[in-house]
Amino acid sequence: MPDPAPAPSDPLAELLSLRTVLDEIGAYIYAKDLQGRYTYVNRRVLQLFGLSLDEVVGQDDSVFFDLAVSDQLRQNDHYVLETGETVVREEVNFIRTSGEKRIYWTVKKPVRDKAGHIIGMCGVSTDITEQKATAERLQQQQTLLETVLNNVDALIYMKDDQRRFVYANQKVAEVFGRDQAEIAGLRDIELVSPAIADQFWQLDQHVFATGQSQAGEECVASPDGKLRHYWSHKVPFDLAGPTRTLIGFSSDITELYELKEQLRLQSITDALTGLANRGHFFELAMQACSAAQRHQRPLTLMMLDLDHFKDINDRHGHPAGDAVLRAIGRLLQDAVRREDFVGRVGGEEFAVLLPDTGIAEAQALAGRILTTLREQHLVANDPHLVVTASIGIAERQRGDLGFDALYSRADHALYDAKHQGRDRIGVNTPD
């Protein structure tokens, strides 16, 4: 059997159904004639104006909007009616009754008759006021955040578990000598030497492995070649997706590091001569004694004391005496090898520790030192004054348990040299 013929449609029912649909759409829907007068508006438009349909139809926009500041609305309408082209753009309107500013994403199209002539226009406007406000707030917050991050005196960055930078602030860009926009997406090994990149990665790995924040010292060579020291604090930070990330904060502690190093050097260095001071020399000597005992290698200690040094201070003044002490320090440093240790262990007393050196070699060195000392004029205002010294030498013995025994024997040998007339070498020999 043939399908039954469709029931005749009810135009009024269809119109009512269409209006119901348009009233439920979450947008402002309207139509206007060639003079810009409303011929139709949906319920959402009526709610915006606070009027009934009869109060709106037949009126133009001057009744509802402040066209002095909403001229964009009128320009868009004229453009559609005059050109027959569709307008799709953002539109700002000011409601006359409340003065409220609303922003819409608007689509306006011409309405044509059967002959194709333009008889009006229709439009759909979606209110994006809140979205625009939210976007502006986010942009302001983003600008504020960027301003803060780029002016904080620290390196701030985000990295993933593939060693790739996700974000870097301006301070990071300055340290790497790159534009800030270039760094995102690059791996640390593409920005610094492998050794420094691996140093970063050690701390990064601890964060990813433990899921906990980590802190430690890191070093980076700046574009001018200077090594900068940073204290880095890195915390895990999960972004959406499978890749793990962390945020790092690195503060430049180079000045503090250099000050600490300066204080360390001051604590182990004799301020006048630049040699190891007594405490540091004894520390190095104990380590050398342990190594010599462990490997059964020779080790010899030389003690040097200036003869009649008080007379130099009394006759020429303490500045001259200081100059002599500095000159002795330079003489000893020039005379020994790189692996030997030289220290100032008393007022005018110096010590030289000679690893892998026996008594005979030490005696030969001591002889050269005394000869050089006699030949130099160390007191500038008295070229005829010859400065001499006495030297005591002792070698580490198999039964020595530490440095004290060696030091005691060398000191006794020095005493013997002075007792025998000074300007000579005293040698401690095993019984």
C-alpha cells in the first residue's frame, strides 16, 4: 500500500513553534526593516530592554541604546543594508535605561524578498561581556605575573622530565644569553655545557624520583665567562598530561659564595705572607703523614727561623721586618715544588713539608735556600745588612704515629743549628 499522505501543516502552529525555539536560544535574535525599526525580537531581547513585544516592534535603536557611544551598532546595520554582505564581529552597546555596557559577538545578515531585493536584516548577538571581562582579568593577571617574574631577582623556570624548558623568566634568558622566547622548548643541554646541564639534571632527577621538593647549589657560566653560583629550590608541579614538570627558583649567591671563600682563605692563610698559617699547615702536614705512612713513602720536614730578627725590627722598624718576612715567603715558594707545602708557623718561623723527599735532597734544598738568602738584600734602607736563617731538618720514621713526632725532631734540629752558631743547617738523624 502507498504511504499515507502527510497531514496538512498548520502555519500558525509552525510559527508558534518557531518562536518558542527562538525564545529558548541563549542569544539575542531580532529583525529590522530598511529604516532600522524592529520587526521581531525574541524573549531574550525583551528581557534586556524590560519591555513587551508591542513596545519594541516599530521602534529603532535610538530608543534602547545610547547611539552616541554605540555608533558601532548603527554602522554595522547600515553596512549590511547597503552592501548586502554579512557582518561577523564584536559589537559594544550601551543600554540607554541603565547606562550598562554590554559586549556582543554579532552576526548580521540581509533579508531579501523573492526578487532578491533587500527588505531588511536579521541578527544574532551573543553576550560575551563576562567572557571579555574574564579574559581581560586573565590578561591583566598574566601581565602582572610576567612583570613580577621578570623583575624578581632570581631565576624562575619550569622544566619537564625530558630536561626541556617549559618556561623561563627574563633572568634565565640573561644568564643563558638568549631571548626569553627562544628558551621554551629547548633542553638544558642545548643551552649550557654538558657538565653544567648534568649538574642541573642531578637535582631535577631527585625531584622527579621522589615527588618532593629539593634544594642545592648549582653553578652556571654567565655570557661574560664568569662562573655564577646559585642556590636552587625545585618543586614538583603537575600540568595536565603525562609529562611531569617542576618549577625552579634559583637565587644568585655568587657574592655570598665569594665572601665565604674569602673568609675560608683568611682562616687558613697567613695575612702577611700569603702562606698557609700554622693551623692549616699542621692540618696539611697530618694528611701528608698519613699518606706517607699508608704508601710507605719518604717525607721530610724543614723548619726555618730567621737569625736575630728582633734586631731588624729594632733598627729598621716593623715595616722593614714585615717586608723581610714577605720576601722570605716568596723565596721559599719559589724554591720548592708544586706538591710541597710552605707555611708560616710562628713570628719569624717557617716550615716546609717535602713529600717523597729524603734527608739528602732536603739538605741540598736547604743549602740553596741559605745561599740565596745571604745573597739577597732584603732590607731596602740598609743594603749592607745580610739576613740569615737557621734550618732544622727531620725525616719521618717508620714508628711515627703522626706529625707531632716529626715536628718535634725537626724543631730540635733547628735548635741545634742555632746553638751551633746560626746561619746553618741542623739535621736530625735516626739513632
